[in-house]
Amino acid sequence: MTQLFLVSAGPGDAELITPKTIKAIEASSDLVAYGLYIELLGEICRGKTQHDLPLGEEVGRARKALDLAAQGKTTSLISSGDVGIYAMATLVFELLDNVLAGKENHPEWLNVKIEVIPGISAMQANSSAAGALLGHDFCTISLSDLLTPWETIVKRIHSAGSGDFVVSFYNPVSVKRNWQLDTARDILLEYRPTSTPVVLGRNLTRKDHRVRIMRLDELKATEVDMFTCVSVG
Amino acid sequence: MTQLFLVSAGPGDAELITPKTIKAIEASSDLVAYGLYIELLGEICRGKTQHDLPLGEEVGRARKALDLAAQGKTTSLISSGDVGIYAMATLVFELLDNVLAGKENHPEWLNVKIEVIPGISAMQANSSAAGALLGHDFCTISLSDLLTPWETIVKRIHSAGSGDFVVSFYNPVSVKRNWQLDTARDILLEYRPTSTPVVLGRNLTRKDHRVRIMRLDELKATEVDMFTCVSVG
């Protein structure tokens, strides 16, 4: 039985990478990741066979990692943040569910031993930059409607508002999705005061990090990009 | 200006403590923490002045840490998990808010430079033990009604149900609070199938860790203690 590590590279700062992540990478012969994360990890990735599939090929990365591990290669599949939060771990387990349900024919994947190594996610970097934003009940909502219908996302934003949760938005905008965040803001304004603080953290804990704090009624999708975590206090 | 580090000791496994946490403790002369966390951190706490206030004296610990830092001592205030998630960071910033609002007379606290160092929280350990429970939208709810009225908590559980969030319950039970989790289960069952998976993670990532997976309709407060994180998938 061979090993697949699902590894969390954290929000960016090398000092926020855990020893458990380092150890998994050291134990691996093969690394599967979007190239940027391998750069973040630096020296310890040297000498490993690197499989760098571009953004958008997330499922391809999950398949590749299962294939390599099934072939007997100790493999690390690397995500930024926490691999279990809007990241690669879900895709790997969904592929395994497909095999169990007979929708895919990869029995060899079921022989792979999987260890999930948690890490620090963007909302936590955002919270620590702003003080203690997640001190009370909070939720996360992804604004990407690639896999979730937009009506479901809208329902969740209403629930976040009615439940008075602190909300962190993941995938707030992309080149093609440029209006969802404005709609999310308008929904939250039905429940929250206009002065509710919003923290925009871009590339947090990295060298070029930027934190901005504004009022909820000042939030605009045009102020945000796909590297930004938006938390509404 | 002196330094106060708000430090996250993670869920228990020494390999899930970040280098940033270690560095903060090394830089400190004084540590404020519940003694168990100092034990978890081990060797690096040797030779530091340790201020071990018992459970229940959380506000006292936050005051002590601000006092020590204001006296010029580089201080680490240590929480398990993530110091920003249901932990000490909130209490520190609430005390500072009190000073700014004129409710407390400790102007010296405002001269303390504060750095919050995020870490891995219980829900993340729970999720990684179970696969990838937090892969989609999720929320956290504390069932402790010491500071939050029970009606507010009930409203949030309904919101978590209507929004179809994965829910992690923090502070699920205590000696005195032995019925809240059963009520929370009954509320969620208004929205979710009885077969919804529940992960009970006790002391996760520690030597005596225990993971149990059950159906939502099997969940009972009597199966859970205050060291357990309950996540409903």
C-alpha cells in the first residue's frame, strides 16, 4: 500500500508551514501542484519529480496524484491554505467516491493510503491581520458558481445574514465573475448595518501582502481580485 | 513599545505547531497560558516565566498578558487551536476596545504592539481526520451560552440548517450544559437527512485521539465531552 499525502502549504509565509507538511514532502518522490505553491515551499522541493498542472486542471491534478501513488510512488498533492478547505482534498475523495459507486474504473486508487495534513487557510490569515475577526461564530461561502448553482449561493448568503455570522468569501471574483460580490454585499446589507467592517486581505502573509479595512457599503467587486479573501465582520 | 504575541498552539500534535509560533515563544520572556498548552509545547517553554491561570480565568489571562507586555516584558499569550477562533485573541481586543471606549482605565495597554499568529483549529483537525469535511461552505457555532444568549444560538443553528452549511460545534457540552447539543441535533434534523454523517473528534492529533463517525440521528450529548469537536457533514 502506498502513500498519498494531501498537503497544506498555508497562506504564503514560510513560517506558517507546519513541520508535518515539510516531513510529508521530504518523504515523497513526486509532488503534484500548481507551480506557484512549489515556489512558496522552496528548497525542500528540490530533487523531487514535479508535476505542475496549470490552474483550471484541478481534477487532473487529483487524478495524477492518485495515479502516481497507485504506481507505488510516495506522492504529495499540494494546495495553498488548508488542503481541506475549498481545495484539493475534496476532489480526491470525490474521485474515490466515484470508484466506490462504480462510476470510474480505477480499483487501484482504493489501495492508496491517504493522509490529510491540515494547514492555515486564507480566512485565518485575514482574521489575524485584522485582530480577531473569527472570535465568534463564522462561516465561509465560495462565490464561485462553477460547481454550485448561484441560487444555492444566494440562499447561503441570506442564511449567513439571518444567523449573524462573520462571513469569509472565498473566490470572490474572477475574470468572468465580476458581479457576484456586489450582489452578496447587497444581500448582507439587508441584515447588517452599513458600517459593518470588511477586511480585504490580498496575498496575506506574503511579501506583497495588502490589508484594507472598509465599511460594508463601500465594498465593490472592482476593488477585489482572485487573490483576495473578503471577510465581513 | 513592547510586544505581545497572541500565539496558536494548534490541535495537539507538535508537528502541527508552526515555526512562527515557536519563534514568538523563543522571543518571549513571559508566557501566559493554561498549563496544559505549555506542556504540549514542551522544551521551548523552559526558562520562561510562566503565568498559569486556571480554566475559567480567561479574561484574567488576557489582562495579565496585556499588563506584562505594558511593563516592557515580551509576552506570549498562548491558546490551543487557533488563538483567533473562540480563543484568547477576542478577549484581548475586547479589553482594548473597553479602554478606547473609556470603560477601563489602562492607557498603558494601548502602547503594546500586538501580533496574532494563526494556527490550526479543532474543526480542521476534525476535517482532516475524516477526509475533507470542509471542502464546501461551512460554519462554526459555539454551543456555550455563557456570553451568547441561547435564542441567538438557536437562530444560528436554524440558519446553518437552511443554508445547508457543514457545521462544526465548539464547546458542545460541559458539566453544566448537557442538553444543548441534543437540541442542536433536533434543529438540524428539520433540514438534513437522518443519515447525515457526524464526525466526533476527541483530542485529535494527540496520542489519545479518538475519531467516531455516526449518523446525525444517533448523535447524543452523552457521547460527547468538552474535549470533543462535533462536525456535521
